[in-house]
Amino acid sequence: MRKIFLICFVFSTVFSFAQEITGRTRTNDKYSNSLKTMTEQYLKNDFTLFDELYADDAILNVNGEVLTKTEIMQGFSMHHMLYEDIAMPSFIETTFYDENNNNSVWSHQWGWWQGTSKNSGSRDEPNPLNASFKWVDGKIVQASWIYDPTDLNEEIKTVSNK
């Protein structure tokens, strides 16, 4: 009987400390709309809003590599040197978490990146991407992009070898 009581006590204690992460998710809020506009500007090789929205000391991560705001802008701008007809259909949503997650605000973008090589003229297969952005006081203070860089790396290598 003591073992049953002890097991029940341990399980009830563990479950009572577990907190559910809850919040509200929106797709037509100021953060989501800012990211939609920033994506439209990226497609035109315009980084005006990007420069305004990102904190200068933001922690920015591309496939596990931490880069500066300037390095990110230069890297994304380089896409336009290598590709034309860049398209990036995507879905963006922002979650406003409650006190169980420090009232943080995160936007998430899922989509497909595609471009036509200026070098070979071939159209890349759509490349899935996932990006997450943490907002504090109207600025992005942390961001992460995850995508398969294989085609981009091959394109860079091909152009570099010419």
C-alpha cells in the first residue's frame, strides 16, 4: 500500500508542476504583416524594412551558424546576384504566449524558396524553409532560418569556378 501511495504521490507532484504552454496565434497582426512586407521587399532585393525591424544586436542563426545582421543582409542580397525570378510563397503566423512562456511573442514562417539560376538558366526545385522570429518592443531580437543549402552552395561553387 505504501508503494502505491508513493507512486501516486510522485506522479501527482510531477503533473502538478507541469505547465502547459498556451497563447493566442494570429495571422493578420502587426508582426505577421511586417514579415509579409519584409518578404515582399526581399523578393525585390530591398532590405529597408529588414534593417529597421532587426535589433542591431539580434541573435541570428542560419542552419546553426550565428551571423550578424549585416552578414544576413549581404547573404540574402547575394541570392539576387545568383538567381532571378525568386519566389517564396509562405505562411506566416505569430503566437502571443502567456505568462507560462514569459509573455513572449514569436512569428513563424513556413514556405518554399525557388529561383532561376542566372548562370545556367535552370529553375531550382522548390526548397522548403522554416524561419522563426522573436519580438521584443517591436524589434526582432532573435531569428532562425532552416533550409537545405545544397542547391545554393552548388550555385556559388559553379559561379566561383568561372
